[in-house]
Amino acid sequence: MAYLLSVTKAINHAPTDLKKELKDVFSGIKEDSIFADNSWKKTTLSTWKIKTSAENVTKIGNKVPSATMTPGKFLKATISGYKIDFLISGKKSGSKGGGDAASTRMQELGSAWIMRRAIVDNKKYPTADSIRQDTRYAELVAIYPDVDEDDEWLQTFYGQQKKMLEEFGQQSFKEFNREGGFMKFISDLCRDKFGIAKKDTWNPADIWCIKNEDKNLTIIKNVINGTKKSQTILELNQVLIRMFNDREIVGISLKKLSDKIAKYEEFNVGKSVLPKDFDFNIFYEGSKIDLSFANKKFGTQDTTIKLKEAGVLYKIQIKGNDTSTICNLKYESTAEASSAARVGKAAVDQVAALLIQYGLKFVNNNKLYPQNAKEFQLKKSTYIKMYNAVNGSKFKIVKPPDQKFEDNIIKGYTYTPSIAVSKLMQLHFLSELMSLPDKKRNYFMTDMIFLSAKIGENFGPFGKLY
């Protein structure tokens, strides 16, 4: 079951005798605010499940008077003889199973709940479906309503509790904190004491497993009691590394499972998680910037850079923060062996510092780039030079055949100006990267992966459950 169909796609997916009435029901509802199951069998015996917001469910209910509502959960309707359940959901466009902030919060709180059941209550679930038979399952539904229909996240919760029992079944954690409490304390400390505005750029832990919060908070406060100038984040890291290894406080970074079996790794805890022959040098393998243009859009929205170290392939994806408006770039890394689990995002301010360190002239500021076709024409010689610099086989740049760079950028400004600006920014970044000698380029890419993975003495200890 996958909720992939928007309004238009749902109408197209519907049987012929349902299309007209369904179109009327969806009238006035935003295209990307409907998520219909694409595996529905299209029969009057099966029920079609469609996720949408509470507001949309109310609108639909007003158009289908015979429908029955279960407050806060779903609307059951029969339209043209077909049974349809409209499920209330926080899912939003582009979230891929709930990647928006509200859904992410619910999923992480759901993970905290399942960890507490596993470690504190010693609850063992033999299968994912058995979670729904738990006498306290209603608590999980109250936290994350979509779990009733979201089998992928149910499987993730099951895999998480199983792996947590394997790793920490003998520990006596009392708290599984996602917000407030220790999370607020450590986030405020990083901001106020060390100038780290976003806690996740230092330590990506989503959940803190804690034995004795009061005792450990007192220890941290006693150690980190100097002035801003007299102490650095390294000192806090040393305290937390000891607490992590003593299983007093363990931060867990959560990722949706890429397989049915959960994996667990630890980072920045005083021992290396890297291969024994890892020499701290990742090798550049090649890049792809797709500047082809067809059907009123570019071939892709991103640029990808492939890297390799000790048999592991990495990919760095560079694209705009937003596809609908002109914006700056973001940098996200994945290990291709488990591409569903991200290595992570590199903080843009840290990448900016890295660019300066290596003497590269790229600046991640969209306002410095042509905002329309007219401005591009005035500066096209600069960008044609960049294009020619990365267009040779010497740098393993992959490009679709028969591209007309200048014409395609102008078309881009006509139909997708935000992507056109993003492509020029990506091209500039790539041309600067290609200007580095091979060895220096490898060092730069190694630093990028480490920034994405939050590995190093400047980063806090955490375990990754994925």
C-alpha cells in the first residue's frame, strides 16, 4: 500500500463510472493535498483508502451527505457504488511517508514510545502486526494516527524495538526524550554557550535514552560551568562520550528503515566505526549535471557527485532547498549500499567555511546569480566558460547527448526559473570543485562526507538506528 496519487492521478486511476463524481468531490481541493493508495483493486468489494487533511475530510463530508465520520480518524463514504475511506493525516506534498515537520515529530514520538515499551516494559513483539494487538496500542495511535494504515512505519517501529532490545535490553533507561527536558537543555546549552544555533549540526540525536536525568544534568552543569571563551564544544563532547559509553545518556538518530532488519552504528564515542584500512581519504569518482531540457523541464533538478572509499560508494546530491521558489543550495550525502538511509545533510555554513578554506569562489547565495533570461544573457559568457570547464571526460562529468546549454538555460527561465537559477549555482559549485588538483579535491570531498555524517571531534556522540 503506497499513498502516491494526487487529485488528478487519483481521478485518472479511478474506474470510468467513478471518475465524474470523484472529480466533483475533489473540486476546490488542492492538487497535492490528496494522497490516494495506488494499489487499490478498483472493485466495489475493496475499499479505496485516501489520506488527506482534516479540513479536506470535512469538505468531502459536506459533499457526500451519506458518508459517516469517525471524529479525528476517517470518513467512510460510498461514491458511485465504490467504498472509499478518507483518512485524516498530517501527510504533505513531498513528504514521502511523512517527511514534513509535523509528521516527523509524530514518528519520532512513536519511536520513543516503542523504545519505552521495549526497554522499560520489556515488551517483545514477535511481528510488526503484533504491535496492533498490544493492549496499549491506542497510545501509539494517539501519538501517530497514520500508523493504523502506514505499514512501512509500523515495520520501522517493529525493527526499532527489536534492535533496541538487542543493543540495550540490559540497560535501565528511564527516559526516552524527544522534546523538552534534556533535549531542550542540551539545545539551549549549544546555542547559548557554544554559538551552535541548530543542535542537529553538532549532534543529530532525535531521542535521548537516559538513566537518571537529574544526576546527569548536574554533572554536565558542574563541568560546563566556565565562560564562553574558556570552554569549547570539545569539553562537552568528552563528558557526553563518557556518559554514552557508560550507558547513562545515549542519543539515537532515527531513520526510516531501508530494510526489514534494523541496523545500529555508533559515532564519535571514542572508537572508530570506519573500516580498518580507512585512510581518511575519499576518492572522487565522477559527477553528473543534467542540463537537458524537454517537456518544459530540466532532465533533473540536482547535481550528483560520486565518491568511493574502502569499497563503499557515496553520493552527494546538490539541489535547491525548494523546487518552487528561487533559493540556495543544500548538500545531502548517502551511502549507496543503504541509499534509503541518508548519511545526512552538511550544514550550509560549515560548507561555506570549507569552501573558503580550500580557496574556492562559490558562494551559496542565489541573489548573486541571474534571476531571469535577460540577466543570464548579459553574463552568459561566464557560465559558458564554466560549462566548458566541466564538460570534458577528464573530470568524468556525465551529460546527456545533444545538449544546447545556452538555449536550455533560457528555456528554463521561461518555464522553471527556480531550477534554472539552481542549475547555474550547481554548475558554479562543480566548476570550482573541478579546479582543485586531484589530491586536494579528494580531501575536500572527504571533509564534505564527514560534515554530513557529523563525524569528528567537533561533533557529539550518537547512535544511528536505521
